[in-house]
Amino acid sequence: MPASVVFASGEALSTTFIDATQLAAVIPANLLAQNGSLAITVVNPAPGGGVSTAQTFVVGTVPPSVSGISPASGVINTTVPAVITGANLAGTTSVIFSGSGVSATIGTGGTSTSLPVTITIAPGAADTLRTFIVTTSAGASAPFSGFQVTPPISSLTPTINALIAPTSGLSQAVAPYFGGPVTLTVNGTNFDVGAVASIAGTDLASTRIGVTQLIATGPASVMTTA
């Protein structure tokens, strides 16, 4: 009908009637700015008239681009939930990492600027910096660097950077003179779960605060002879 109007996802388009079987419509730039799809319908005016069934128009003219990933590292033989940020990420079909042993599964709830993924790092993956490419129907992003694959802490040698003895508190200050326990803070790197500090071959009661710190307690006799 001459009065028929084409709609794209609910927005009326400038429509030209060609004949009873054909209309010409102009899709504005704002609807083509992001990858995705538009639901195209035709509305005939009353009386009678109505709305046609929808047809899908795929928008995919702008390739995706990547600006970041968080977290930016993962440990070998683990699964890492991550979020890739950038532009034109809607409709992503794959995320491919360089090398072998690292793969990604695309999650739900993504937008044009945010893409949730689950990264799987195989036991045999090399501990190197990886690049990755995001692909949509519009093409592929430039390789983004990167995502660092790291070895498990258990395979690394712990190092000690500093030992901090107590400097305040009466009980700690007088403990060496009465044989009481002394607490020591050990700062360093690669402290795995179950790490234990020792002095002169004697293990100390150790509490792991994190990968870079232990709190160790031992008898004054050990602390003062070390």
C-alpha cells in the first residue's frame, strides 16, 4: 500500500512505495553503528492493515576492536573467567589465542563493548604472553597483546625479600628474655598454600597471608640463635 511504513526494531524508517510487492526504506546511520541484528516489519494503516511478521536484517559492517582484558593473566591448568573490552563486540563468534593450550568459551550477557569469556588453560600450555583475536560476522580484530600464561606457584622457587621483626608490644619485646614465642613477618614471592618458614632447620608455625607474605611464630631460643 502507498501508506505502508517499514520499521526497524520499532523505529519507523523513511519509506518509498514501489508497488504492491515492494517498498524502499532507508536505515539511518545510528542503527548501523554497531554489529547485531534488526527486526524489520511492515505496518499497513487502518482500517484493516496490521503488522507483518518480522524478518532479520544483520548489521555487520564494522569489525571488532579490543582495548583490554581482565584479568590479564592465568595459571596453567586452570579456568579463568574474564571480560574482554573494546568496540563492536556484539555477535562475537570466536576468540582465538596464539599458540596452543589456551582456548576461550564465549559467555552470555555481552554487549558491544564488553564480552564475557571463560578461558581454559591446558596443563601443557607454555607460560608465555599470548595474543588473541576476536571475530564477528563483520571480520576479525587486530591481534591484542595480551594475556599472560603463568606457571603454578608450586613449580616456582620461593624467595625472601625481607624479614620484619616485631618493634612494638611488651609481650613481643620481652619474649626473648623469658623464652616466649616470637612472631616474624616474612615478605617475598611465590609462597604457595602450605608454605612453611624455617630457621636453622627448625620449622616455624606459619600462616600464609598471601603469595607474598607469611607470618611465622617460633620459640625465642630459635629466633635468637639464628
